[in-house]
Amino acid sequence: MRAAVCRAFGAPLQVEEISLDAPAQGEVLVNIVACAICHSDITCMEGGWGGPLPAVFGHEAAGIVQDTGPGVIEFHRGDHVVVSLIRSCGCCHYCSQGRQVLCEHSFPLDRQSPIRGQDGRPIHQGLRTGAFAEAVVVDQSQIVAIPASMPLDSASLLACGVITGVGAIFNTARVRPGESVVVIGAGGVGLNCIQGARIAGAHPIIAIDPVPGKREAALAFGATYAGQPEEAIAKVRRRTEGRMADHAVVSVGSSAAIESAAALLGRGGTLTVVGMPAGNTPVSLDPDPLCGKELRVLGSKMGSTRLLTDVPRLVSLYQGGILKLDELVSERYPLAEINEAIASAKTGEILRNVVVF
């Protein structure tokens, strides 16, 4: 089978033949049908978070179960599934609290990659998934069954971008009806923060992005107003009758965006950081308004998602015409054109490019 292998940070990916170990205890082999390109993959491929090479990245995927290892009883050959990087044991201190994204268990797949090159040497399973490939071996906790009628290219977005954005609103920030929300960045994750706020009943919802096309997309996904970064404070003040926002959600990996978002909050406001800057990026926040206005600062990892409950809920919202997924897919590319797909994604002009198999 083929995969796009990263052999040097910042270099084009190489499409190569690979092999996969057979699924072991509690593991599943999934034939990948679609894998979206997330900016976290791009950060990894450029060396922003370091890590071993060579590696196969890609973690926003959907496909069809091909085989299961011993102990897997919930999934069967032919099941259509979303494949996520969230790997959880279900019984550690954090999993028992419903915080599966913080699972502290070490899995065999964490210690030994299931991917091999033609020379038999291991290739790192990037972001615990390695889905820029025709197939993956993942832990059974990383997949969720979905209806066979659901398009798998749209379903792949549920693996990261959608659960990260909508989950930040539902699970992390816990936005309530009538609360005001400003979202910094209207890319793939930001649009899902926006539509999550719409579904939660927030008002007003203000999107901030420098790209005109993304501001237009923000309005289509549920923002009531959209503006450029330089007009953010004035726009938020005007649309909240001077109180400023109840929630500021930063969907881009920028320390400057995080710092500027704090100024958009009113008394008792919550700053939720969703986008992850490259490693060792400092953020400076003024403690005077932080304490004086009793602000809260929250980090949101993968939308604080509980896969087995959140993904079926999102599927139901999609099937009911409430959650937009199809509209997020900008272009579809074959694996052989993955470098073109990545270059397009890096321009910041598109929403989500999807590699289809």
C-alpha cells in the first residue's frame, strides 16, 4: 500500500510503498477513504513541534474497517468509521472523569509504530494516526462508527476540525444561549467554532479574520457580524452595547491573536484557546484585567471531545441539516497530488482540502 512519507522537515512528501503490522490486541485496520489536511499536520511537517522522522502524518480521516485484532467486539469488517488521533483507555484518572483527550495511559502503538518502509524499518505514526496512507492501524478507541449513507469525505472532518471547533464551544467554553461570542480566525476550525456558537444559541457571533473570503464564509456558517483584526475592538464594543464579549475563542495558532483576544472580553468573560502555536511560543497576558474583570483562560484540546458521544451527536446534527460539513470541503485531491493540496492549504484561502483514495 502507499503512503505520503515525510523524510525531512519542510521538504515535499514522498509517496512510497509501505506495509502495516497486523492489528494486535484492541487494534483495528482501517482502509482510508478520505483524509483532510489539517494545519496541525502542516506544523508537524515543517518541524514546529519536532518529533521523529521519517513519518506519515494525516489524522483527520474516515474509512472502512478491514480487519480487527483480538479483543475488538464493537467493530466489524465493513463498518464505516471516523478515525481520530484521540486514543483513550477508558479507565485512567482522566478517562474516568470523561476527559478522554487527557488519557494518561501508554499504548503499545505509542511505543512501536505499526508502519514499515520497504526496507522493513519503522516509520513514525504521525499524530497517532498516519492517515496520509491507504490504510492505518489504530487503537479501537480512536474510531467511531457512522452510518454507511454518510459521505466519507465529509465525515473525515469530524475527526478533528469539527470536533475541535464545535467541541470548544459545547464542551470547553460551555457557551449558553444568548451569550456573545467573538471568534478569532475563520479557517476550518474557526468556522466550526462559529457554527457551534450558532447551534448553542449564542448572540451576537462576531468573526474576525483578515481574509475577505473567510469573512464571507463566517457569515454563511452563522456569524452575525464579521470584521478585520484592526476593527475587532470597535466592532465587538458596538455589537455588545459596550459590554464586550462573554467569550473570545482563538482558533488560530498565534500568540498575538491570543493576546489581542483578551481585550475583547467583558466582565466575567472567558478566553478559550483552540489554535496551537508552534512549540515554545510565549504568550503575555496583563494580570490587571485578568483579575479585575475576573476573566477565565481555558485551553481546549481537540474540543474536550468524548468521541463515542460527541461524534454521533454531530452526525445527527448533520443529517438534520443543522451542522454544515459538505460546505467545508474546498477541493479533493488524489494521494499523488498531496503536495499540491498542502501548498493550497498553506495559502490560507481555502477551508479544507481532502485527500481521497
